[in-house]
Amino acid sequence: MDMKKYKVLYITILLFTITGCRKYLDVNVDPRTPQQTTAEALLPHIQSYMGHALGLDGRYTGKYVQNWVSNAANDAVEGHASAGGTEMWTMHYTKLGLAINQMKTDAIINEKWHYAGVANALRAWSWQLCTDHYGEMILKQAWAPNRFVFDYDSQEEIYKEVERLCLEALDYFAKETNKPMLASSDYIFKGNKDRWVKFVYGVLAINANHISNKSTYNPAKVIEYANKSMADNTDNARIQYNGTVGGSATTSDAFVLGPKRANLTSLSYIQSSVILNMLNGYYRGVTIADPRIGNMLQKSADGNYYGAIPTYGDPNATPTTNTKRIPAIIGGFAAPWPGRYLYRDTITFPIMTYSQIQFIKAEAALKATQLGVAYTAYKEGIDKSMDFVSGLGSSTITATQKSTYLGSAAVAQTDADLTLKDIMCQKYIALWGWGFEETWADLRRYNYDTTVFKGYVIPELNKMSSSNDGLLVQRYRPQTTEYSYNVKALEAIGATRDNYHTDKMWFVKP
């Protein structure tokens, strides 16, 4: 795995430092330059890579959940084939891994308790995201020194670790300190401890809600966590990208899905029929345009919205003069790509939002038959999602547009009228284009049920990979290097099988 490369590089640098450069270092210590990396210095780099990994793997997960599709027919990922999706593995073990350990060590030694809380919060968030992405992972032996092969641990153990880390983070945040966080070191909340506490409760809510198929599922606990989490859109967790420099992940401050980074600049990513239908009221059997559509989706040259059916491509892709041709998600049909919505060089990219938490609360309350609570959270999720979308395009959604839509047949009008489909489809809209992993977890929890996710397209057998054996995708494979250096551990969890990507995870099982 990438941890091996990291260790070899680290050891090489360490040996060089101890030998050839030792005397040089002894006589040239600059008292103005810290010799120990600080939490303040580590945090910005950690946060920057989080959005990078989500974006790169989101190109594939976005197709699994049918946020977007290719303009060409028979796309393999749309057919639920095994996809790359290893950037989050790199994020978790290499980019965040030892850096979070060092950040926490510095924070505890120097009693910078808020930084210790953030270290735990980000580690918990990463474990949650990655185990839902990969399933079994290396937990107990992760970052252990002097190891080059690693055993995998169960997803159940990782879920418990997420909870443990969150509760410990809350303890750190509760400690008194005279060394608060620096706003300049925090790309997400600008040093606001209270918002970090709400973020932790958001992770706990996600963790507790994802096991909704189990007898141990506790909707009351999910609601409790949601109530202690984000209170409005000002609490949204968003990573700032300044967008001034292009290039690689190590040199660029532009968002990974913006034009400068050129990872979404292709007609392999166009809007799907699924999101178009949801924004047109299809899931409730009406034809009512959602005011969010103008910022989220794009019209073709003829002035109408079109969406391609997954695995079928854009039927109007040729000729290039066809006025019904669907433009790329990032805008346009060719370079120079303009960038739009969340796919710009300069953006604050979301990793958790108030609307997301409200829909989690609504789902849990519905399961607990607290219909009034569920309905209020459902309406609040839609309302604040419209505010979120309004700030991301050229069209401002007015109060009148919001009230008209919320009072229409496209939205459940009473708590007795509210269904699971209403909640999950509105959550799909609210998370479209950024919350790929949460949407995918939802789809798998409900076994890709098209009565819950109205309009989702189950790939036909002749459009699926033969290795799937007719089954739908459930997970990504571990990092590629694992298949070179850690084969026995992979064999123990079945990850060397061709159809491993169709194995259901622990969190979706009863």
C-alpha cells in the first residue's frame, strides 16, 4: 500500500539527516524556524487534500449514483464495473495518515486541545468515508512502524472506531485552553471551535444512520446527534480553494474539478436523466420545475434541458451542430472550459451540509414514526438546499420561488403525506454534484430500490461487466499496490476475486 512508499521515503530522509547532514544541522539551527512540525502548519495541507480525493474518486462514484453520465453509450462505470477509486485510500493512509498523528501529538504536548479535537474529527470523518467506500480496511496496524504487510479489520470495528474518535474529540474540545485555533490555519471553519463540535456530531449522525438495516439501529440517537450538529447553512463544512495556481495536487490551490486541474473537462461527464427528472417533479408524478435547476443543470443550445439515460449516452451527441447536444458538467463542449456551479477553480467545496443533516434526521424520525419531526426536517432540508444552490450560480432563488415550490405538489404538503421516497429523493437533489459517497451509501442501504430512488436506472445485464454476475456494485477495491505487496491479506477478505466489488458491506446488512 502507499504507506510502504511513505515509510521508505521517510526512513531515507531520516538516515540522510542523521549522517551526512548532522554536523551541518548542528551548526546552522535557525531559531526563527521551528524544527518540529506544528499542528497549525499541518492542518491546511490535510484539509486541502480532502477535497482533492473526494473530487477525483467522485468522478466514478458520481456515475455509480448517476449524478452524471458519459455522452457515449455503454460506459463501463455506469454499468457498475469495478472502477479506480483509490484516491481516498491515498488520502486516508498517506496524505492524512501520519500528518494527523503528528498534528495530534503536537497538540497534546503543547495543550492545544482544539487542534487535538480537529485531528480526531478529521480522522473519524476519513475512516467513515473510506470504510463506506472500501469496506474492510487496515485499522489496528495502520501506520505501525517496521511493517510492510498489514492485516485487514472488519467494517464493524471501523464503525466503532469512528464513534470512539468522535467522543474523544468532544472531550478535547471541552478542555480549557489558552491556545485557540488560528483562523488562518483552518480552511474549513476558520478556527471556530463550536462549528467543529457540530461537525463531529454530524459524523456521529452519519455513522449511526448508516446502520439503519440492523436491529441495533437507534433512530432516537440519530435524531439526538442531528440536533447537536449543524444549525443552519453557516455551519456547512466547506474547504476553501483559491484557484490562482494550476498544476498538480502538490502545487495547485485550484479545486480538483475546476478547469485548471482538467479532471472534469470532458463530455464523459454530462447531466443525467435521473437528476433532470428529480428536478422536474417526476418522482412525485408531477411536472413542476424546481428553482434549483437553473444553477445546477445546463440548457442545450435550443434552450431546453436534457439528461442522458445512464449507459445509453447522449442521443444527440452528433453532429456537433445538434442544438439538443448536452454540454459537459463543467460547462461547454471543448476548451476553454468555463467552469460552473461547484466545478470552478475558486470554490468552497462542501464535505458536509446542514441540509444533509436535516434529511438524515427526517429519515430517522420517519422510521421512529415521529412524523411531525420528520416533516419539519424534510421541509427545512429543501429550504436550505435552495439557499445553498442559490449562491452557486448566476440565478438567485427568490423567497417567492422558494415558497411557491415548497407549496406545490412537487413537495409533500403534510406529515401524513410524507414518504421515504420524498425524503431520499430530496436528499439526492441536495447532495447532487458533491455528496457522492453519502448518496451511494443511501442507494446501497436501500438495495438500489427504484421505488425509493425514483428514476434511478438499474443497468441492463448486457450493459454490465461480465464479472458482476448480474450484481450491482457495492464497493471499491483497495489501493492497487496492495495487490503487489499484501496479497495474502487481500485473499483473507476475498478481495482477489473478480467480483469482489459486488460484495455487500457489513453496514448494509441486517
